[in-house]
Amino acid sequence: MTAQHTRRTVLTTGAAAAGVAVGTVALAACGGGDESNTGNGQPTSGGNTESAPAGERLVALDEVPVGGATAVTTPDGQDAVVSRKAENDVACYSAICTHQGCKVNPEGAELVCPCHGSVFDAFTGQVKNGPATEPLPAFKVAVEQGEVVTA
């Protein structure tokens, strides 16, 4: 017996299948987990703030502007941001947004997520504007001989 397909059943079935496909792609693009987005759609690793061995160089102190922040990569390949509130007052946070895992960008005293608009304080890692609700995880750092290093 051959099933009769009406125009309505073909369109309904096709629309449902397309909706599932689009939903799957959208979830994959915004998902967190072990991979995240750089803000331009490229996956990146990061967000794990396990301590690297102490004394590993992150960036020269003079490469981080006073009152601002600089994007860095930790010795183990994680995306991070080093901020400098005052001459020798530095901090380091994961560059992976706690909302959906995109990579934040330093913009003066703020870290801005290009994917959904979350804004973090570059000196505390705290959320200034959502949708993120959790602060950025911190890395321990110190200043040694003009270098920002893991602590």
C-alpha cells in the first residue's frame, strides 16, 4: 500500500526537521563545556583555572596598561586576561565568559563578551552587566622582575 502525502504533511515534516537542525546548530554555537567560542565563532579552550607551576611568565608588566587589561594565554594554553589597576597591582582572570563560554575582550577597565553582551570588571572579575551571573574565575599571579607570572 502506498501512502498518500499531502502538501501539508510534506511541509509540516520538512519544517519540523529544519527546526531541529537549526536548534542543534544554535545550541552547539552557544554551548559551554570543554570548548567555547572566541566571539567570532571559533572554538577555544579555557575556563579551567587549575594552577600552573609558580613563576611561569604570562606577560611583561609594561605590556599591561595601568587602568586596563591585556589578553594572554597561560603556559598550559588557557585564554586569560591580566589587568593592572595600579603600578604593581595586577590580577588575572579566565577570559571565558561564565554565561555561554565565549571569549571576553579587554576594553579599558572592562572585559566584554561579544556574544551576548556580558560585561565584567577587569580588576575583580565580577559581573557588571549580564546575562552572565557568575564572576570570572581568578588565576593567582605576582609581579617579579618586571614580569607578571603565575603564583
